[in-house]
Amino acid sequence: MQSYLFILFSVIIVGFLAVDLGYFNRKNHKIEFSPALFQSLFWIALALGFSFLIFLFIGRDPAAEFLSAYVTEKMLSVDNLFVMMLIFSYFKLEEKYHHRALFWGIMGALVFRGIFIVAGVYIIHQFYWVLYIFGAILIYTGVKLLKDKKEKHIDFQHSKIIKFAHKIFPFTASHHGGKFFLQENGKFYFTSLFLIVILIEATDIIFAVDSIPAVFAISQNLFIVFTSNIFAIMGLRALFFLVESVLHKFHHLQKGLAFILFFIGAKMLSGIVGVHISSLISFGIIMFALGSSMILSVIFPKKI
């Protein structure tokens, strides 16, 4: 039955990517709040519906693992969104091109996530003790996240990624006009929009170092890890336009995420002493941390 669900999942992802690029967003335009809200709710509803199918045809625990992994990845995406906003701001990218940059950036993320996940499953099956290393990394990341501030300055001017890209690709100073490359005086050049996509890809790879071990801590089932990760990423574009103006209001979300990473890492390491925490309890704790951090952000707004 898992194979049939994966086929359904593939049809959903490929189908909506084609519809998105080929119909809804053929032309560059600014994504307004209402369409972003609809799209975000739509992808959340799809993920919940898929989890219900997992519950019906595979079982309760896999469904709980899927939802836990999905929510965790969704929360980890918040910091990713913050960096994307800084990238767009630094390059002064017009809002009508935001969707185009995010679409192709996330397309690349789907490929890289797939490679990382398949490699991760193989490594874990060969060397199960790697999970304990993942656990230690997550605990360290959780503690570090509590100390770091999202508002800290990110210096793109001295970015090694940008410097490396300029060494291997010829870039033009001309306006991109929504294109990734163009010809000038018979020569082929890449545009700043292409460089923005490279930065989005690099950002996702960096964040995958945290998110993929976190998901592996929840489940080592390739089907669960891959589908939950991709569903979360597919809703990332809509989430960007939805929370772009209100992201700063949920300032306690970072603390909630830090707690979740610490909890998942501790859960993974608890296997050393034979302690097992069920998937349902894990899901409940993750949802409690998410809900509490958002409620606290509203009750105790950030002082300006």
C-alpha cells in the first residue's frame, strides 16, 4: 500500500508544480496576501489529508511520525524564510520576481533534499550509531538557537558563496528582467536573479543540516521522511508571502523550535539507555511547543 501512496504523492507534487508554473504564474507578478493564505492552507490541508491516508492504510504510528516530521520541518522553515527575506532585500529584488526566484530555488531544494534523504537512510541502515551523532547535533543546535538572535546581521557583501559564484560564472550588471541569463554583445552572461537562486539553494542546504537529522530522529522510514519533507517545502513559497509582514511578531517561535530540537535530540539519545518515547507522545510535545511559542508571542509582544 505504501507504494500506491507514493505514486499518489508523486502525482500530486508533479501535477501542482506544472499547474503552478504553467497556469497560475506564467507571468511575473506580486503574490497578494489572500492567494498566499489560500495556497498555504491548501498545502496544509493536502498534508493533513495525506497523513489521514497513511493512518488508514499504513497505521497510526506512521501517521503520527509523518505529522511530527511535517510540523518540525515547517517550523525549521521559519528561519529559512527569514534569510530569504534578507536575500531579496539585499539585492532589492522587485516583489513581482519573488515567486519566480522561490519557485526555482525550491525546485532545486527538492532535488537536493531527495539526495540527502536517500543517502541518510542508506547510512543509517549501514551504521545505526550515526543516529546518536544526529541526536547530539540537534541538542547542540537547540542550545545554540536559544542564544542566537534572528535579527543578527548577515553580511552578504563578504559572502563566500557570492564570491565563489562570481569566480565560476560570468555575471552581468544589467537588470535581469526576470531572466536567469542573457546575451550582451554576443557573450553569454548570468543575471543577479540567477545569483539569488544560488543563494536560496545554498541556504536550504545549510538548513538541511539541521532539519534532515531532526526528521530522521522522528522516523527512519524513507517514505515518511521524504514525503513529510517535500510537503513542508512545497508549502514554503506560500508561507513566505503569508508571513512576510507578520513573521517578526512570533518572536518566541525560535525558542519553541530550540525546545523541539533539544527534545528530538534527547529522544534519539535516550535509545542508548533503552528508553522509548512513542510517536503519538512526540507529536503531542511538538505541537504543544509550537502552540505555546505562538500564544506567548501574542500575549507578550516584542518590545520595540
